[in-house]
Amino acid sequence: MVPTAGVRVMKVGRTTGLTRGTVRGVQSAPVPIPYNADRFKALVYIGGGLAIVGDGGQQFSQPGDSGSLVVTEDGQFAVGLIAAGSSSFSICLPLEPTLNELGVSLVSSHGV
């Protein structure tokens, strides 16, 4: 599911724990994100992501939350993965293209 603007979402991140927010829309142009690791430093451009704002002025995600699964607020649909964020909004990469690229699918109701 790729949600449209106004859809309510939530995620559990390593840094922020459970946060809730609202999808504001799909990025119309790639956004430069500074990436800093021990052996690699560059601007990484992320395009086609969903811009999500947290509830009540809270950040939806913070450093360490990357990779967190974003789901609809009712928990019925997986939406995407947190890729980056700022104090204003977080970028969530839509899940379906990522799963297709990796050749994998989500498993549910598996009893674990």
C-alpha cells in the first residue's frame, strides 16, 4: 500500500520508540541527505519517498530509527521503511518497490 496525503501511520524505532504521524505527500524531487560513516561521507539523494510529520510537533523519527517499518495506524498495512529524517519531517521509502527489488515478501500470521 502506498498511502496518500492525510493517511495516519505509526512506527516503532530504536531511538524514538512508538511514534505516530501523518503522511503529507510523496516527494516530487530527490532530497539530499548527508551520510556520514567511518569510510564513506557524501550526499545521498533519496527520491520518491513519503514525507511524514509526527504528531504534536514531535519528530516522527531520529537517527537510529532508519529501517523501522512504518504501518497504517490501524496496523493493517505495511507502508514503508524509514530512510532519513529532520526536525520537520521523516522520509519513508515505499515498501513494495523495496520488496520487489530484493525479491522477497512480508510474512504475516505465521504464529511466531
